[in-house]
Amino acid sequence: MVLNFRLLFVFTSVFFTLENNLQKNYFEGIISYSVEALDKSKKMTKDESIQYIGDKQIYFIKENKYKTVMNGLLKITQFYTGKDTLYNTMQGSNALMYISVLKQNERVISFDIKKNQSTILGLKCDVLSIKTNDSSMKYYFNKDIKVNKELYKNHKTGLWYFCLNKTDGALPLKWVTDSTDSKLTIEAEKIDLKKLNDSIFKTPKNLPLVKSQ
């Protein structure tokens, strides 16, 4: 009986050690990106895009939640709180805008993954290339920078879950989206692994909810 108890203790200790190591593999922290937006319709110049939208994006992520903040005059901020809705605010708007993320609007025509296509911040990156009905995308990733993809199953908008699913949860270190009207490139400039307070992901209070068109 003593031997069995000791064995049980050893097995339990090993189990919890393995479980903790697996949890530590998932990214929690901040990724800072450079942003380059090109308006092919010519409605906004590059300088205007930088001024109003910004050229930097800060991405906070913890478990099934994220928040992104742009540095332009509009101060565009997005919140995903882990359910079925994406919220955003911007300077000069007294409302909390929202959209459902349950639907993938893009139709994927083809995709493939190629190994070791780039090095970003010293990390070797594979690239997931996607063709949809109205755009092409390149999603550069390193599998060591990842989240639990199962926590984002509902987030289909923007091909977010599609990309996480195909890369085993890897976050983008560079993402290029090219369509008829625009081209958007984001690339990681800094990765900061740290514990985040849940209060970071709380949406602003006392603002009316307005559905985005």
C-alpha cells in the first residue's frame, strides 16, 4: 500500500509537471507590429493612412482574449473577449462598435505551406499562402509563438481560425493581405512574453453598442 501511494504521488507529480509545461508553451504577452497600408483606390494617400490609421499596432493576447491598438489619430482599438463578438472603438466616436465573428466571409480557393521562407526577429518562419475569392494572403509564422487554437474556433472572421488551425495555433509574425482595393502588411518588431492583467481586455463601459455595417 505504501509503495502504491508513492507511485501515485510520482505519477501525479509527473502529470502536473507535463501539464504546466504544455501551458507554458502558449504565448501570453505583447507583440508590436509595423503596419503599411496601401489604398489602391487612391482615396487615401500613404501619408494620410499613416496619419489617421497609423503605422504601428500593439497586440495584447492572453488565452482566448486579445486587444489591438493602432497609433494613428483615430486610435482604433479592437477587443476580442473570447466569445462570438469583436468590438472596436475609435477617437471621436461615442459608441462601442461590434461585429459577429462566427462567419467566414472569404471563400478559400487554395492554400499551401512552405518551410523556412523568412527570418523575423531571429526566428525562422514558414509561410501559409492563401488564395480566396477576392484576395491573396501570406501568413508568416514560427510554431514556438502560438496560442491554443481550440480557444478561437468561433473566430472565423478575417480567416483568423482558418490560419490558426492550419498552423497549429501559430501567431503571425508577418501578414500580407493583397486585394483589388488595398494591400496591408504587418510585421513583428518586438515580442514581449509577459503575464497580462485581465483588465486590459475589458471593453469601455457606458458606451452604447452599435452594430458595424
